[in-house]
Amino acid sequence: MTMPPFTDGAPDALDDNSPVGAALPAWRDEPPQPLAAWWPAAGGAPLALADGDLQLLECQGSWPGAERLGPLQEHLLVIALEATGPVRAWLPGEPPRTAAWPAGSLLLLPAGEVALLQPPARPALLLLALRPALVYGSDRAPRRLQACIGRPDPVAGGLAQALRAATRGPGAAPDPTFTRHLAQALAAHLRAHHSASAERPGLSRLRLDRVLAHLHARLDQPIDLTQAARVAGCSVSHFAHLFKAAMGVSPMRYLRERRMVRARELVETTALSMGEIGLRVGIPEPAQFSQAFRAHWKTPPSQLRRQA
């Protein structure tokens, strides 16, 4: 399956004078996809290494034009195997950039984010994808990677070249112990040099907006944090931690509060029955809805309607 083309409001090609973030809104509600759904068809299938924590794909001389990368469930690294240019790229919240990439230059796209990439006609690129859990520290504390474009990184480039060399033996499968240690070394390097402060983890603005839109559109449905975590591109426990860091409350409390805000709005501005309002905020039992409403607003919904 190919990656979606440069559409949905994006320019046909990257322009250094394009408005910042102009192409982002059409993608915010898309849940992150597994890596296999995004590889360019011309690149072939990625090679899974280190028990699936790391995937590798070499793109030599073939790239399907200007492509959107993401949102992915994995962290993505695009590394120039040799000097190449001009490379056009666009990250959320930043102006488009066009520049030559020296060998070892890196595009780092954290899980759940979106980038636009247009390399030269015959690129020499190595693509690596890391499962987010691999970038945790030894204490399992979450780390938030920071996106970058075209940054020279000889360490990441050297490790990528070592992984590439380990997979090119004639007919021999890569040694799993060797590739696992290289994957761990790469993850440790990214934690040390490409991550935000570990003391204040959180969802990026783009991912948070996507998650909030997902939750608000489903106030009438049973709470499913597994689905919300998938939209955020992380595990349920990781999602709950990052959501609370960003919003100050747990996802469950946030949903309960939003349901009650929506319920009060419907009580005061519509003639819907209490049963119908309960259905619209995900509480189908009338008695349970009335109890939840009264506990939150300190007054029963029928009395609030009479006062409206």
C-alpha cells in the first residue's frame, strides 16, 4: 500500500514560501497506522529486526515523488546514505525547507506526527522505524522525541549503516543478538540527543488535538481508552500518563466532565427528553444519567431546565 499523496489541502510540491501548517488540519483526525500501511510500494517490504522493535527499508534510486509520511505508530528515521539534494521536507508548525543533505543527515518523525518529504529523483535513503516502547528509559519512563529535518547525526548514521551491513550477508539471516544490541544503542542515542525533558512528558499539540477530536466525537459511545490510545499512537498506560500531563486530569475524568458539559448544554438549549440527552452523552439509563448529572452540577436536570 502506498502512502497517501500530497493532497488534502497541501501544495502540489513543497514551497519554501508556503504558509506554516497549511496542510495539517485535514490530517488531524486520522489515527496512526502501522508502518506497513505507509511504505512506498516501490521500496518493497521492510525487514523486521530485533524481535520487531525495529524495521529497516533501503530506498536506492526509487521514491514515489512528494509523499506524506505518517501518522505512524512507530518512530521513523530517514537517513541519507550518501550526500543528496535538494531534499524538500515539511514538519508540523515549521516552514518548508529545501536543502542538500550530507551523508548521515537525519529526518526524525516521532510516532503520531506527520511530515512531507520530497527527495531527489534518485535518492539513497535508509528508513528505520522503532517501536515507541524501545525508546523508553531503563525505568520505563516515557520519552518524547523531537522531530527534526536534515540534522547531521554521525552516530545515528553509523548505527544505521551497521544495521544495513548486518542484513546484507549472502543468504544469511541477520544475527538477532547483534541487531538487538544495535537497536538498543540507537534508541539510547535518540533518548539522549533527540528527546524532550523527561520530567515533563506530554502529547504534542498535533496528537493532543487529534485525541480530543476523537473523544469529543464519541461522547455518546462507551468509553474505549484502547481506541483513544491507538489514535495517540501509544499504549493505554502510556496514553493515560501523557494525557494527564497535558490536560491535568485523567482521560476518564475528562470524558465524564465533557459529557456533563454537553448534557447541560442540551438540557438548557433543547427540548429533548432526559432519556434522549442521556443517550447522546453515553449514559443510556435515565436513572444513572440523572444521578450523574446531579452529582456533577448539584441540581437535577429537570430543575435546571425549568430555570433555563
